[in-house]
Amino acid sequence: MLEKYPAKVARKRQKAIVINDKTASQEIQANVRTVPGIITQRGCTYAGCKGVVLGPTRDIINLTHGPIGCGFYSWLTRRNQTTVQGQTPENQENFMTYCFSTDMQDSNIVFGGEKKLRQSIEEAYALVHPKAIGVFATCPVGLIGDDIHQVSKECTEKFGDCNVFAFSCEGYKGVSQSAGHHIANNQLFKHVIGTREDAPEGKYKINLLGEYNIGGDAFVIEDILAKCGITLIASFSGNSAYNKFAHSHHADLNAIMCHRSINYVAEMMETKYGIPWIKVNFIGAESSAKSLRKIAQYFGDAELIDRVEKVIAEEMIPVEEARKAALPKTEGKSAMLFVGGSRAHHYQDLFTELGMKSIAAGYEFGHRDDYEGREIIPSIKIDADSRNIEELTVTKDEERFRSRLSDEQKAKLEKAGLKFKDYEGLMTDMESETLVIDDLSHYEMEVLIKEYKPDIFCAGIKEKYAVQKMGVPLKQLHSYDYGGPYAGFEGAINFYKDIAKMTSSKIWGLIGAPWEKEKTLSASVVHDTKPVKKEEKESA
Amino acid sequence: MLLKHTTADVADRKALTINPAKTCQPIGAMYAALGIHGCMPHSHGSQGCCAYHRSALTRHYKEPVMAGTSSFTEGASVFGGQANLLAAFNNIFSIYDPDVVAVHSTCLSETIGDDLAQITQKAIDEGKIPEGKTVIYASTPSYVGSHVTGFSNMCAAMAEQMAVEGVEVKSPTINVVPGWVEPADMREIKRLLKAMKVTSIMFPDTSDVLDAPMTGKHQFYPRGGVTLNELRDSGKSRKTYCLGSWASAAAGEALWKKSRVPFEEMSLPIGIKATDRFLAAVSKETSCPVPQSITDERGRLVDMVADMQNYLSGKRVALWGDPDQLLSLAEFLIDLDMKPVYMVSGTPGKAFMAKMEAIVGEAVPEAKYKNGERADMFLMHQWIKEEGVDLLIGNTYGKYISRDEDIPFIRAGFPIYDRAGHSYFPTVGYAGGLRLVEKILDALMDRQDRDSTEEKFELVM
């Protein structure tokens, strides 16, 4: 796989490729700069900040400060769904269908863009009077030195009823989308979380972190939690609303789905408000059940524990039926997953339920702790790229800090197996002799497919059609190929059906015309077929 | 309502763009570069630019879109991206072995003042470009123009940097710069020229690149694309036809400056008259007559329109997209007795207003149109709310207006994220005209069927 690389590149990439050994503690290189020209899956900081974390919030106007492209490409392309249950859509504010941009021109680059930004904010405010406006910086903004934070602050003061805050999420910061998640977390924490004191009603109050409601995943999870009697205060940020973030500090537990994109908020909320966090995963029926049990165990109330068990038992009946129906088409097959910062891990649970083996996996923008587990965090060397991302200093809020668990209670829960602030990472869950590769390049992907011929490959839109040209179906795990939801029990059923459809499609058998196949066959009898050369173009 | 915050009161905006009818330069440069055979497009900027452009092009064409990025970090943004681009050249040629790398800049690399010509020269001087390999570069700052400008700049770079110069006697071949159209459109234009027995060089040419067949292997550099030899030879051609002034004129001009190949700006050949003009001009220039088979195609298109005229006549249409497309489409719609009443394009260019006025001024005096900054879909939607239309024609983003206002919608232009077929079936030429009319009729007649009362429901239409 590395042979074709220049020596320097090969040395670097080697450290990002690990043959998993569950018995050893292995180090993988992650969250480092991508090699220029290698063809990466990764995107930028702006994408992680505006696109991923803030994108799914319906009632914040997301204003991109920059040339038109960044706003355009992040306009509705991530499939975040949103609705308020019990309200007709007409009464809901929803700005997600809009793209707001300052559309910077060359004169703004030369003379500065602050004036145009201020004017744009004022026009957006005058038009729809939103509660909040988020300003997102694109590459040139940082370079020309526009002070977006000052402009935002002045607008907040001027309006009085609209919180304007800004994100310095220029695309060149960090090494991937991951830096953008961190910046988004910081600004939400600074400007929104804890700004509303009214405490929401409900028993067993939790926040769900790192769930983005792609294809309706959050709706499914919201339903399950409601069935169990668990109150979801805020979701960061699938199907979210500004006010919910604002009073999310009243929750008694933070449950984290995507560790990579949101663990910062969880950590800061624990320090400031005393809310403990646990890792959950609602991808996969078994994992969903396990996650619900963990939440119930935390609250420790027999009534809740019983109710959760009842819900799980009910939900598992159709899940098992669907799983059995899919198994003949999936069992014994193999999958590869190269996507995101959690999905490449979480979706392995669904494949396991389908009797499929995940033979290679890796993240697009994960860090070492997402592979090796959080216990290695102290050993991560902070490089220049990470140092450039602000680390907020958070202290205990003396007035609002509330200890949710006594030390004894916590110790007791830990003894019973409930782990706080813990994520074991992807490598712990993968079998030995499987491959783990960080920031997979296009070239490496093609080698993997040729060598291992997986039955299904999971990645994103940029990889989809190249992989399919090789005769291997590709399941998009960012957009779900516009299907889903895949979360929870209902989502598991959808996923089983979709994967069974893909692994049993007849179209792959129709690649190559009959006469082409005959030719190959007769040619191979006589002598080896010659490789096809590019020069054929002229004669063709 | 999906766009419930859009109201009919048009407030004057001086800064804010909402729901743009354009995107940025680099994606156009990337699309154009894909139309060179054996070419790896390369984005000199942050990773996100390349990821966004590849994603957008992939969603539209549903084909692999391979491109590299210089992966700028904060350090590169401060000290310049030269080291990144030099490393990228080395890696791309080693790993992916293209014949040519076509580099375009971004707002980031332009703001810090990276000079692609200088860096490329340095790479050549230092032996970083292997023997026999080529680099083409185009400056495409995202804060100037639009995606169309980027396409145009990369086309001009191809001519400027590749074409031979100093050829006195010109060959009978003509050059065609097709504009930002679908692979199917490029294929169709070539088919028409071949039927006329005209030899031509088309650049760029994304047919057989972005509509490549499924073969069981990923051909990194598919069969299609203009070859470097053809690009060199474009300097020997007798004439260049620039289809669409916004997308293609710059390439014609560049070729004139470098190789003294005369050029002619033409409308994109969408619709009857624009196709007539193109074929007539080529026929006159090359003395190759338009064959009966193509004249018959034209006749079939006119016949279909005549047959179905009462379903088309007087229907009000709103369009958004690129100037070249909008001008030709508006002219065609008027020939169909329809009324193009609202048109917006985020792509700037003063000539648009005058050209559009010449097309719609007399036939549709009530028409409203605008291009450049803040000529966006939000404004067009507001116009629609003031007075409705019968049909929407434009890219995928129109589906939100279509649903809210319950207006029939046909997809045209870029991007089309939510339907398939646009890359396989042309809209240019007479055959393309037939397809457009079919689509328009389907949309309008399906609507009539849906809306008619039971007693008025028609079998024969």
C-alpha cells in the first residue's frame, strides 16, 4: 500500500495504519496534517463548525462571512431535519432552508469586510427578527483581520433582543473538520449555554450530545426517550433550538453520542455546572438497549429501570424479525468503514447484528482517543495545529454548580460497571487482525478494495461512485444515501433492510457485456489479457 | 412552509445575500479541468474548498470527481502555500500519475498573494514536474465573479498555456468552447458537427469523463476529455466558437491573443434560434452544409411545438442560473409563446441586462430580471409572491419554492442534486430542444391533470 508513495509520505502514512491487536496497546497517528495532493476525505474547520455543529439548529440565523461558496456548499446539504413536536410547522421558526451570506467581493478583501458584515447582520435582523445570529468566518476573514466578534457584540447591544455571536472557524485552522467542532463547542458554551434560568419540567433530565438528526435519527431517539419517561432537555444539535441550549445546564446527565465532535461541551458543563457525562450509542439495536440501560442505571430508580426494560423488550420484537429476514442476504459478508469521527465505530454494531464482519475501519477526523480510548489523552502531544484552537478555561460556577451524585453514589455506580467520562475507542471493539487506518487516502482505499474485496464499503459522497465503479456497493454514512433514520430500534430495522438490498442487488452481476466476457475468457485461454493503457483514448 | 420567512415585501438589501443564484470560482475551474484528458484538478487552498467542490460536483454528476488539495494549515496561510503546492505536485505525480495537473487558486491563496505561475515555474526549475508532464494554472479568487468566471478562467488558461503560436496557415478544424454544460451537451454538439463533417476540437470536454460507463474498475482518468495534443493544435484552427459569452469568451480571446485564431461569441445553442445561429455560422465558415438529418431534427422540434402550442402559450416562467443559460432559455421560451417573467443570476456582468432586454423587452415587457450581487433566489421568490408564475426552471434549490408555492418545476443548470438524467440527455441542439419541450409539457400537463375536476379530466390532450 505504501510502495507507490514518496519516501517521506510513506513514512508518515505508515504511522496511521495499524493491524489491530486487541492484546496490545497500540498507538495510531491521528489528527495530524493531511499530506498535500494525496486526495483526502477531509474537509475544513468551517464545515465542522457551521455545517456540522450549528447547522442543525433551526432558529439561529447562520450567516457566513466570506465569498459565496462556503455558504452555498453548506446550504441544506447535510440532511439535518427539524421539527417541534406538537406544533404545526407554520408556527416554527426555521432558517435552515435559507443560506445567508455576506458574499464578500474583492473590495471587501482589500478594504475590509466589517462594514458589509454589520450591514448584513442588520438586514437579517430587520427581515426576520431572530433570537440569535451566528456569524461564521471563512478563510479570508482571518487573513484580512475583520473583527467579527466585536461587530457581533455591538449588534447584540444594539438590538437588545437578539444574541449575535461569532465563530472564528476559518477553513485553514486545525487539520480537519474537528477543529471546527471544537470552536463551535467553545462559542456555544460561552454565548448560549446557561443563559436561560427557567428550569424545564420533567423527571430524569438529560441532554443528548453529538447527535445531528441526519435523516431523522434524533426523532427516533426522542421517541424512545419519551417512551421510557426520560426528559430530553437539549440535543446538541440534532433537531435543536436556541432556547433549549440556553437552559441545558439544568440537565442531570449528559449522554454523548459522537465523542469527537462534542466532548468539549460535556467536559466544560461538568466542570462549570456539575453535570456528569457518559458515552452512549444509539446506532445498533443492542447498543441502543445498552445505552438506555446505562441512563436508567445512572438515575437508579426502579420505576425507570423497569420501564426501560419494558420498552426494550417491546422494541426488540420487530427488530429481531427484521434482522432474521435480512440475515440470509448479509451473514458472513464483510464491510469496511471509513467515515467521520464516530460513525466508523458505531456502525460496526449494526453490521455485527447483520452477521457481517468489519474488516477495516478508520476515521476522517478522529483523534487518538477516538481510536485508543480516553485514557491515552495525557500522552497526546499537542502540536502547533491543535495549539491554535482556543482551549477555554472553565471554572466551577459557584451559584449554579450542583453536584448530581455524591462520591459514594458515584463509586457505587462505577463499581456496578457504569463508566463516567469514558470512551474506549474504536480499536478496543474491533477484532484482532483487522485494519485500522486514519485519514484514508483515495489511493489507499483503492488498494484496500482490490486486496480485500469487501461486500460493502461505507464512506461519503466523494468516495461513492469511484468505489461503485469497482463493483462494490458504497453506503454513505454521512447522508445515509438519503434514507434512514438509522438510529435506535426503528433505525436498526431500516438499516438491516437497506444493507440487505445493497448486498443482494442484481445490478452488479450485469457489469460487462456478454461479448466482452467471452472475449476475456477466450483471450485468457490463449494468453494473459493486456492491461488497458490510457493511449487507447486516441484509437477509441 | 419551507421558506416561511420569505414575504412579498421586497426590502432593499445593500449587503446581505439570501439563497444565492451562484457559487464560487474554484468549482468552475475544477469542472473545466475535468474536461482535459488525463488531468488531475488541484485546489490550492484549504481542504474544505476541495471537499466542497468535489462533493457538489459528485452529487450533480453522480460520478467520481477526483481532485487534489494543497491542504493549507494556519502556518501555510501565514508563510505562503508554496511548500504545500510543491509537495502536492510531487505526491500527485508519484501516486496518481496524471498527464497534466490543472491548479486553480482559492480565496485563501489569493488573499495571501500566492502566485501560481511563479510556484509552477519553481517546480519546473527544481525538477518537481516529471519529464513529459504538464501543469496548467488559473487564478480563480472566490471573491470575484462566480463559478462561471472560474470555469471561464480555466478554459482561458488552457488556451493561453497550451495552444501553439505562430502558425500562419490555419487548418480546416474549428475550436468549440462549449461553456458550462452537461457532458451530454458536449457530446451532442460534437455529434452535430460530425454530422456536418466538420472537424473540431472541443475544450473542455467532459463527455466520457463525467458520464463514464460502469466497467467493474475505476478508471482514474476516463477515456474522455480534450487531449493535450488537441489543446496544442487549437492554435492552428481556423476559428473558435465561444458558446456563451460568460463561460467561453475569455478562452476565445486568449487563443486570439496567443495564436491569432479568430473567435466568435455565440449564444449557448439552447432552443431553435440559438441552434440555428450556431449551425449556420459553422456551416458558413467551413463550407460544410447542414445535412438533411439535422434539418429534419429541427423540423421535428418545430412540429412538436406547433402541435402543443396551446399548452405553452402565455405561461409565465421564473428562471435562475447562469447568464449564458438564462439568455438562451429566455429566447427559446419566447419562441414557445411562453413568458419568461423573472430571471436572476448571481453571476455579474453588465452586458446581461442589455442582452436580456433585447430578448424580452418587446415580447415580455413586464419581465423583471437582475444579475450580480444580491440577484438571488430570495429576491426572485419575493417577485413570485407578488405575482405568481406557472413554471419554475432552474437548479435543485428551486424545489423549496416549488413546494411552498405549488408551482410546477423543471430542473436545469447547476447543481441538480435530486434527479438523474441531466448528464445523459442534452438540452442543447434541436434534440435538446425536444427534450426541454417534453419536460415543460410534462410538468404543465401533469399539473392540469392533477388540478382538473373529475368532469373536466381529459383523456386526449
